[in-house]
Amino acid sequence: MDEYQSFLEYIKSRRITDTPAGDFTHDARRDRNLPDAQSWDELRRYLSRRTSNPNVIAAAHSVWSQYVRKNRLYLFAKAHPEFFDNS
């Protein structure tokens, strides 16, 4: 399993590309108040207070989805520890 990355670590490790997701990544790196979100809802709420641009929200959702895919096993284990209980 790949090593877990927090959302902010993931943002720092992403390549900046000439795409909406790349634009979001670039802006997110510069945002000193961006939370180390634990859920899409937390990130969406934060962004909704900062912008009403649906393209920014859509790009952020794309980046969040990629983050979740990268960390899916870790996040599943965190949400469902009963599946990994060795006792």
C-alpha cells in the first residue's frame, strides 16, 4: 500500500498542469488558509465561502476524488477499523 498523504501533502505533491485541476492545485498551494480537509464536505464548505465559481468547485472535486483514490485503503481502514481488528 502506498504511504498515506494528508490532503495538504497531496496538494504539495501534485504536478501543476494546464488543466482546471492544475489551476486548482496551483491556487491551493498559495492559499495559506486551505484546511487539511478530512472530507469533501469540509473542503466544499471552505471553498463555498471563498468563491461562487462552479468551475473552481468542480476542479476541486476532481482533485479531491483523485486524492481519495490514492488513499482509499487507508481511508477505508480509518472509517471501518472493525475490518482490520486483529484481536
